Amino acid sequence: MTQKQFQATIRELKTLKLGMYNTDFLLTWERSDEEIKAVVLVAELFKEMHKAGISIRSFDTGLAISIFRDKSTRTRFSFASAVNALGLGLSELDEEKSQIAHGETVRETATMISFLTETIGIRDDMFLGEGNKYMREVGAAIQEGFEKGVLHRRPSVVNLQCDVDHPTQALADLMQLKSHFGSLEGLRGKNIAMTWAYSPSYGKPLSVPQGIIGLMTRFGMNVSLAYPKGYDLIRDVIEVAKKNASRNGGSFKIVDSMEEAFKSADVVYPKSWAPYQVMQRRTALLRKSDKAGLVELEKECLANNARYKTWECDERRMGLTSKGSALYMHCLPADISGVSCTEGEVSKDVFERYRLATYAEAGFKPFVIAAIIFLTRIDKPVQALKELANKKKTTYHG
Amino acid sequence: MTQKQFQATIRELKTLKLGMYNTDFLLTWERSDEEIKAVVLVAELFKEMHKAGISIRSFDTGLAISIFRDKSTRTRFSFASAVNALGLGLSELDEEKSQIAHGETVRETATMISFLTETIGIRDDMFLGEGNKYMREVGAAIQEGFEKGVLHRRPSVVNLQCDVDHPTQALADLMQLKSHFGSLEGLRGKNIAMTWAYSPSYGKPLSVPQGIIGLMTRFGMNVSLAYPKGYDLIRDVIEVAKKNASRNGGSFKIVDSMEEAFKSADVVYPKSWAPYQVMQRRTALLRKSDKAGLVELEKECLANNARYKTWECDERRMGLTSKGSALYMHCLPADISGVSCTEGEVSKDVFERYRLATYAEAGFKPFVIAAIIFLTRIDKPVQALKELANKKKTTYHG
Amino acid sequence: MTQKQFQATIRELKTLKLGMYNTDFLLTWERSDEEIKAVVLVAELFKEMHKAGISIRSFDTGLAISIFRDKSTRTRFSFASAVNALGLGLSELDEEKSQIAHGETVRETATMISFLTETIGIRDDMFLGEGNKYMREVGAAIQEGFEKGVLHRRPSVVNLQCDVDHPTQALADLMQLKSHFGSLEGLRGKNIAMTWAYSPSYGKPLSVPQGIIGLMTRFGMNVSLAYPKGYDLIRDVIEVAKKNASRNGGSFKIVDSMEEAFKSADVVYPKSWAPYQVMQRRTALLRKSDKAGLVELEKECLANNARYKTWECDERRMGLTSKGSALYMHCLPADISGVSCTEGEVSKDVFERYRLATYAEAGFKPFVIAAIIFLTRIDKPVQALKELANKKKTTYHG
């Protein structure tokens, strides 16, 4: 990034009206277009600074807490990387995984861990109707503590994936698209196919496809959501996608054929998920700890999945896309036929062709998380960015 | 905190004779009144500096190690917050929880983890006669390593709760009292009721009530310890409380009625614990891994507890206190009737009235821990504090 | 360390031709003599600086990741200490311990955790033929990511013990020898006995004896490897030792008697290990999760071990060494007869006499690890060291 580009970014940032300081970041569609743009701009800046070896450390001390109610490697390390780069110390809150704590316990615990804390990243995507709700409970507790003077500062809650949205993934994907098409304006009129794909596992969360249709419909893209009958997403998010599309001059449609979605697509995002209705039944069973019921449900769902083994992103289907060369996207790990499973979401040759592209896509995430923390915790972000850039403190010596 | 207040605190600190550098902090009653005052003053200063966004980072690098031989969220995060604010990196030593390592193993391990370490926080409160002993073994090993030149610096062992005392909790409670009554002098003549309360669980450690009677008797308070027959504390600590009271112009008495202790109390601290004798039997059973015996003991104890369900801090009893408005204290989490259990230590309405006060009470703990580490690891604390204040490095940018 | 000594070290470092930047550190015998010397010199410098309270922090931010595929306390804390002292934040990757991940998964995961990472320390010593291979897979994945622009920087993989070598231990041992004999030149002609010793456990890795014979044969030492029939090491490493000895003017021989190795020894390193062939069978059984087979193998091996209970380092055998006062070495923890077991590797009196010496030996390891990370991640190490020394930033205030 040249000095000129840096200045241009700073100038653009200055024009944006932001209300992110001292708030949580839970759903992209709760955030204005200007705030989404600000996250992207700051994340780009941070990425360029890191590449140039310039420190983005914005805190001298302070804790960042992560709460993972589901296993995670990628998001865990993205968060660890982001908070470290900002100068925060990471502490993980290790709850009993099966337990859904609510009410008094959440309110108290949220305060107890927040006395010297700047941000709390939460992943809670297993229970439909629970994850996002839990994040809001944590946010409300912190807000009360801050208002009543129990907390000196107000940590921001960052959604690292819930039952509704996966905003840091969707924003990393948006950066990948911006990088691919040259600008956010370049997304206008482009066709993206968010499609279900076969996987020999079940219970995958809905948050990635929901995050994609909730975010990409804001930039004038034509979004096709494709899935076999029954693999519905949450109704509210479908409404968000429709409203976004009509407001922003793009389109949103649901089709029941992978081929139809791939036709003339500029971007394809083939990814498995469990039907909304299954996730509801699963949540009820998990709540009751009904192991036999869970085994039964898994069996039923895998059998149902198996009816759609043909939903694979292979070379033939890629050939249907615009000029036969759509950008393939995935949040990783993908179920790759003949590599990580016998039959999966994507054929071996297609994946290998785009493997490094998916790595690059993932590489945006630490910077997205850092940008969100920065914008929710730093009162005057433009000034702080200029200070960082002026200091030009290298991340290492020598 | 104004510049004037800061100067006054520094002046007061300068008058105190301290012998804390290169020592451990294990029991409040091993520490002089001046040292206790210094901890409180430094903790207050750190709290005010944090509130003002001034960094208290006192180390460029260095490890802080925590050893938790019992589950913990509050103390774990208090320690994590404190060491992070001071600039240390946290590493947790994860032992097999059931194992009581002693002798050679402790001596060697303590040295092996200490080569670049500044402090070791230990929580070990499950085994009567073991926790404090273990901390002393660690301290002795470190002392030998330091004297023999194997260790460049001497990490301090900080008691994060043992079988005898819970000094960081008691000191946080002392800060809450100082804040409530305006000064340490203001505690003189005030009545505090440390009373047992009913809980539907058993095996709660004795360290909190012991810590309270061991510390608050030093400030001229009238301390009433109330519990049902048989719920005795460790005899040695009772002796400490008696001696403290007679030396410092306060009083200490033991009564067997919650009402009697509450009468005219300025402060009440209703909290469940297991009888000393039960803890002894439990320790023997745990040592033998006698699961059947433990189940039997638990049954017996819960039945015994149940005879004292009326020991609840409710509005009627609060009405007995001074002007009906004593300060309610708790180390959290409290067993709240109708909230976290059917019948517990405190009624829902009393707790809700003091909920934020208990949060504030807990909020002192990270700063108490930071102050103890600072005073045991920094040779010239007054000079270091002045440097921190002069630097006025903010904890964050923007 | 005086200013003069510092200058001499810097001058010596300047003369060394190094190719360590942006590479992994996996086996000492893949590294030139100059690189080995550089690690020792930088580690010594770091140790002296730490002793003097001068910060060796070389990074403003950045992650260090550890992957422990086997339990560890000493190496875990050495790594934690080293990365903290350098200014890096530690994140542990917690894999399923039993799982040997390879291929696609390793390649992808290695990239995903490396976006803002400076170094990855790996311990993987359970499976013969696997540990070192796995480290190379991680290194290759990172190299690809770096070359293809997915990673801005290239983290170095540091071998924290594998099936073949334990380079950070062997280098700490080399520093202990240098300290004992005054210089690396002082090692020339000295006799070191690396001998098997009895232990009532089985399955101990081969990496320590292999690391010792692979490294100490490079400095003109006369290395005697002693073990009972059948307790062979990996053939390739024996060849490395032979070649090293013939190239460097020392000697290497294998004997089957502890006494013979001890005769006129200046240094003894008595330490148990499992026969190479047993480790092969064990790896096969572990791979099949054949529990019955593993129990059977353990029984057989313990019975075989028991035939060599006389292989104990006791005062009588120590009397055979040069002037009866050879330096006793051990990587710890040792199996001490009458202390940690009934009959073990070393008698109680011998160990106690050298206990603090073994602690000092272990004390080199954090600095060895720091030096390796520094030299593999800092492009111009001499310049960076001068900057650190000029800054004279203390590790703590006051």
C-alpha cells in the first residue's frame, strides 16, 4: 500500500458516519452500509500494514475473552491473531459445552469477566434460537455494568458465529469479492450462487449461507440461493435478503437446482447445511440430552442427505458458470470428494484449482475481526489509524 | 482521582515500612498492618488509573503462572486481568486435578516453570491441611533456586484461595468496606456479621469466613461469627481473630444465631461453608479416592445442612441490622432462593437490592491481585508508581 | 556480562555464515557448525541479558503456536517463557491426542493458523516415523502459503522433540557442557558416556540419546553410547554420529556395559529409553488402537527392562569416572531410586549431589528456544541484538 492509497482510505473513512463505539457486533444487517464499509476499509488497512511489517497494536494492555460453545480451529486462531495484533491478551472461558446457561448466571458471569476486558468473542451456533440470544444477554449485562459504574469500560461482544449469522466469515468473504472484482462497486450486477451441497455429515449450521445472503444482497449482486426441497433457512433471514435486494438494486431468488444457480454465475459458494426444521428438532433433543433421539435424527438426516449426492460442485457444473470460470468460495473445511470423504461438496479437481484462493479468503478473517474490535472499542478510529501509521512501529526488529 | 489525591496516596505509601519484595503472599495475618495498607493503597491507585485509561503496565515481558486445583471462573479471570494489566503473559499449569503432588516433584516442577516467571498464583482449597502447605513447598523450592543462582529472579507465590485463607477475596472485601465507610479508620467500631447460611450443596471451603475474621478484626471492627452447632472453623484462625481483636481495639465473638449476629450489624456476610470436621473426613476420603464414602458423607451433610434451612438472609433479618440497612456482602456466586436454588443463602429481594454492590465488591479483586504482585516483585514500588503516573501512557489509542 | 564480553560475542556472531532466516529448525545435524554456534551464542546473550534485567523483546506483536502431541510440562513452559520474552503471544493448538492427522488436513490447518504467526513449536515423539515427518509437512505447507502470497511472513517450525531428535534439549545440554568446560573448544577430547539406565516404565522416546550422540560428536568429544543388547537406536542417527566423529576429530563407539562407558568419563548421561524395535511395534499397535496388544507389549518390555536393573548410576559407578567426579546430566524428570521409584536410573545420593546442576542444565532451554526463534525469524540478527542492547529496556520497573 502506497502512502497515496493510505491517504485515500483515510479520506474515505472520514466521510463515513459511524455509531459502532461501545456497541456489540452481532448481525451484519443491524449495521449501516457505512459501518460495513468502514469494517472493510479498516480490515484492508490492517492487512496492508501487517504485510508491510507495521504494527497495528492499539492497546497497551487489556483482555480479550473468547467463549467457544462449539469446537473451532479457524475462528479460534483468527480471533487469537486479531486480539494479539491489537495488543490484547487472550483468555478463554471454558464452559461446560453441553450447558445452556441463561439468566442470572450469564448476567453475573459476563460482569465478572469484564472488569479489565475490551472485547468478548462468542461462538454459539449449535442451538437454534439460542446463540444470538445468548450474545444479547451478555451484551445487556455488560451494558448495565458499564452504565452503573461497575465496569470502567464497555467491552464489545463480537459474534464469531451464531445460529443466525456468521458476520466475520461473511465480511471476510465480502473482502475476497472486493479483491476479486476490484471494488465494492464492482460487485453490482454480479451473480453469486449460494447453494447447498452434499456432505456425509449432518447438523452443519445455517449461519454461513444466511450470512452470505444477508450481506451480499446489499451490494447490488444477484443472489441465487439453491437447495433441495426441505433444506430451508430461517424465514427472518430470507426476508432480510429480499428487503436488501429490493433496496439496493440487486436481486434475490430461491431455486431448487444447483445447475440453475450456477448458470452464468460469477461466484459460486457450494456448502452443506442442515434444514432449519432439523436444527429445531435437534435443539429440542440436545436440550433434553436425548441421546437415542439424536442418533435416530442423525440416521434419518443422513439418509435424507444421501438423496442429494448429486449436489456436488464439479467441473461440469463449473462449466455452466460465467465464462466457465466463476470464483469458487468456501468457509473451509470443505468436504472434498475423494480427499476428505468419498462423496462431498466439491470435486477434488475443482477444489485443488481454487485451494489457494480459499486460503486467501480465510486470510481476511483475522483482519475483519481486528477491524470490528477496533471500531467498537476505539472512540476516534481515524485519528488512531493515523497515529499507528505515523509511528510506523515495526512488528519485529532487524 | 485528582493529581492531589494521587500525591496524597504516594505520600502515605512512602511512610509505610514494607518487606514484601521477593516474598510470597499467603496469609493476611503474616503481613504487617503497613503492608496490608500498602496493598489497599496500590490497588486503589491501580483502579483509579485504569478508570482514567492510564496503563499500569510494569513489566515489559515475563510469565505469570496459575495453578488451579479447583474449578474457578471469578478468581481465574481476576488473576488473568491483573497479570495482563501488569504486562505479564499468563500460562496455566494444568495438573491432574485429583493428584496431590508433594516433595520432590513439587520442588522440581516449581523450579522448571520459574526460569522467566514473575509470579505464581495458586488456588488449592479442596484438601484441609494441604493447600497452604503446598504453596509453602512451591515457595521454598523457588527460594532455593533463587539463592543457588538457578533462577535469575524470585517469582512470588500468591495465594488465590487455600484451605486456610482467601487473602485476595478478603482484601477486596476490605476495599469494599473502606469505600463504603470512607476510610479504613471509618471501620473502627463498626459491626460486621460473618454468618453461616444455608445452601443445598456441601463441601464449600472455609477460607472465605476465615479470611474475613482474620482480616476485619485488625481494623477495630466488632466481628460476630455466627454458625449452627458443629459448623466450626479451623481453631488456629479463631485464635488469630481473637488476638487481632484484642490488639486492635475491636471485638470478636462467636454466636449460634443468625439473628443475634445481624442485630445492629453495619455489615452482613451470610455465606455457607462445610464444618471443619466434615472437611477433614472429606480430605481423608478424597485421599483414598473412596467414592462410596464420599457419596455417603455428602448425603449425611446435606441432611445436616437441611436442619438449618432457616439460616437465610431475608428482609426480616436485614430489618434487624443497623437502621435496617446493613451492607450485604458476598464473594459470589451466592445461592439465591428462588433464583439459583429453591432455598439458599439469601432471599431474592435482598440479593437483587445489593446485586450491583456485590459486583462492585468483586471488581476490587483484579486490582488487589495486581497490587500484591507489584509489591512482591517491584523493588522500589513508590518510584515505579510515579514513573507510571508520569508516563501517562493510555491503555488504548484514539 | 560485561560490555567487553558482549562486544566479543557480537564480533564472533558477525563472523558466522547463517542461513537460518525463514527456515525451520528440525534436526541439529541439518544445521552447519556455524549455525549451531550462533544458537549457543545468542542463547548465552539472552540469558545474560535476562539476568541483568534487560528485555530481549524482539516482536511488538505476533503469535507463537504450540502443538503438543504428548504431555509436557518442562518443554511447554520453556516454549511459553521463550515466546513471551520475545514479545509473542502463545496459542496452543489442541488436537485430539490420539489422532495422527496428515495430508490435506495438515496442509490446510497449518496455513489457517499461520496468518499472523511467527513460529510453531511442535512436540510429536510418540510415533516412530511420524513426528519428524509431520513437522516437515507443516513446514512445507507454510512454505507454499508464503511463496504463493497467502502468508505475509513465514513462521518457523521448531522441533520441540520428535521421534528422531530433541534439538532444544541437546542444545541446552551443549550449553551446560560449554559452561562446565569453559568453551566449546574445551569439549575437544572430553569423554561423554550416553548410557541407557533402568527405569520401571517403558516407551520412553529415543530422541534424547539420539540428540546427544548426534550433536556432541561434532565438537571433538569422545562419545560412548552404552546399552544392553537389543536397546538399539535408529540406524540413521548412529550413522550421523559416526560421520560427525570422524569429521570432527573425536570418536564414537557403542558398548554394552555401563561400567565401560563410565570409565574415565568426564560427563555421564544415564537415561532410559525403549528399544527402537519396541517403538516400531508400539507405533503399529497405537495406529491400530490395539489396546490388548499394547498391554501385552508393555508387560513384555517391563519384564525385559527388569533384566537390566543393575544399570543404575550409583556412587560406585561414578567412582569409575575421571577423577571420580564426572558431570552428571539428565533431561529431567529422572527416575531416582528410593525417591520417584524403588529402583531407577540414578541413586538418590548421586542425584541429590547433582540436583541443582540438572536444574541449571534445564535453565538453558528457554534461551535456546528463544535463540532459535530469533535466528529463524529475524533477518538481521546481529543488528537486532545491538539495538536490544542499546535500548537497555528493563524487563520491569522500579
